Amino acid sequence: MEQEFQRVGLLGRREHPGVNQIVADLLALLDARGVDVVLEDRLATLSHFEKRAMQPREAIGESVDLAIVIGGDGSLLSAARTLVRHHTPVIGVNRGRLGFLTDVSPDDLVGQVTAVLDGDYTRDSRFLLDTEVLRDGEVIGAAEALNDVVVNSGTSAQMIEFELTIDGEFVYRMNADGLILATPTGSTAYSMSGGGPIMNPALDAIVLVPMFSHSLTSRPIVVHGDSKIKVDVVSRNQIHPLVTCDGQVSLTALPGDSVTVSKKEERLILLHPPGNSFYASCRDKLRWSDALTQ
């Protein structure tokens, strides 16, 4: 029977400990199955791989049937924003800390990746957020996020004043350190640290979490995933707020600018090995059961 994945891309950051061995193990597995492999050029300095086919990340998405990202969730977030436009399925091998997205364990690397290659996996579709910064009605910056978009005061100790509009309806004006707009995928990241709810990744929703608001009654709001959200930076602000996507891409807004956020049309396809469970991940990563064992 013809293999589902005939060309596989390996992506990652060489700075993560153990990446060299994981790449070597994956190459041995894929070579034994006759799978064509291309490495991201960021892995070029790893020993013994210099003779392998290498491409920049932007080109890999166009040419492979499956992308394997090696690193932490940050590595997968970065790769996802590039791969999503090519509809490339992705699996993640965890070399980071929490690993909500990179759920293949290095301790069972061969077994779990073999299962995926054999077609034994669950398919998971995640949406991203498109964000734009508008000045006088013109787009002056744009980016996308799998986890979250954060409008924040940056390094300044000052609050920012902003107005929130959802689907054309005014919601509130607020003074705060900022506002987090998170997908269900990002609900276990910065949003959770700010007091936002944990959302099942299958939900079609966006959570808005005020950051240290100058109001005792401000609370997170969960809205439909198709909502069109606009954050207007009030003109009398004295600082230039940052608009940060996944903590990795930053745009700068000026007083009077607007930040729009909406669901991206293309979706990221994550493949999970057998036995994957969101709630089991929460128990493990967030130590929900620790109190019962003490």
C-alpha cells in the first residue's frame, strides 16, 4: 500500500538540547521506510547532516506532505504561521517545557512517529487570528497568531486607554496594561496567566482578557470565533502600544490607531499520535492531580 506521507520536512531550532539526536533518529526511521526527507536550513550546522536536502521554511511547506517540528511550543508556533498557508499537516516533537502543541515524547519518538506514518493518528484543526494595525483607515502592519494577539503598553509602566468593539457594537472603554485576545489553542498560554479560562481546542471561540485593568469589575469575555474585533487606541494616550502575536512578532501602534482581529481563513492541521488527550495534557502539564498525591 502506498504511504500517505512520501515527503517529510524536519524543522526546528538547533539550539534546543537533544535536537541533533532526534534528527538522527528521525532520519534513520524515514530512510528505512523510503520516505524522501528535506531539512530546514536552520538545522544546517548540526553535525553529519550537511549532505541532506535543505530548504528554507517558506519552501518546505510547499513541497512536503508532512512537517515534523522539533522543539518547544514556541518552535511550533513560529512554524505554524508559515506552514498554515500551505495546508501542511504538522506533528511536534517536544524538546521544550510544557509541550501542549508538541506532544510527541522523545522517549517514545520512533513508536509515536511510526504510528502517525502508518495512519494511526487523530487529526486536529486549529484556527489562527489575523491582526491588522490601521492608521487613518490604512493598514500599516499585519501579522497572524496561533496562540494570541496582545495589545499592551510594552516596557512602559503606564496604562493604555482603549475602546473595544465587537461586530460593530461598542463594548467598553478601559484603562489597563493591555488586552489579550486568545484562541482556544492559546487559552493555556499567556491568557491563562492573566486569569483567562482554559478552553477546549475544539471550541470555536476567542477569549478577551484585560491585563491589570483599572476597574474591579473587568472580567474575561468569551465571544464567537467568527467575531470581528476592533481595539481603538484612544488619541490622548502618551505611549505607543505594542501589538504582539504569539509573543514573537511585534507591531507598533500610535494613539488614534485601530487594531483589528479576526479568524484566519486557513487552518492549521495538527496530527496527534494515539492516546493523545487534551485533558490528560492539562493534568500532566498543569499538575492538576498534585494536590491528591501529597
